[in-house]
Amino acid sequence: MWKIAVGFALFAALSIFVILKAGDKADMGGEKHGAEAVHAPEPAASVPAAPAAPASAQ
């Protein structure tokens, strides 16, 4: 039983430490969907161009 209490105390202390270190950057709102989900646009994937076809086939 005492192991549960010690584990809880350690977990609570670690959680408080992480929250205090994050400061105002912590978003505790949960998952975002729709318009409120702001993501940076992903860079366009570099797709290699297809090789040029020969001008004349003999």
C-alpha cells in the first residue's frame, strides 16, 4: 500500500515540475479539430521529374 502512495507522490511531483517548466506554452485544451487546429503548411515534396523522352524514335 505504501508503494502506491509513494508512486502517486512521485508522479504528482513530476507532473507539477513539467507543468511549471512549460509555463504559458502548455496547451491543456486537448485535441484540436477543424478551424482551431493551426498547423504550419508542410513543404512541398520534391518529386523528381520524369526523364525526357527521346525526340525521335527510329
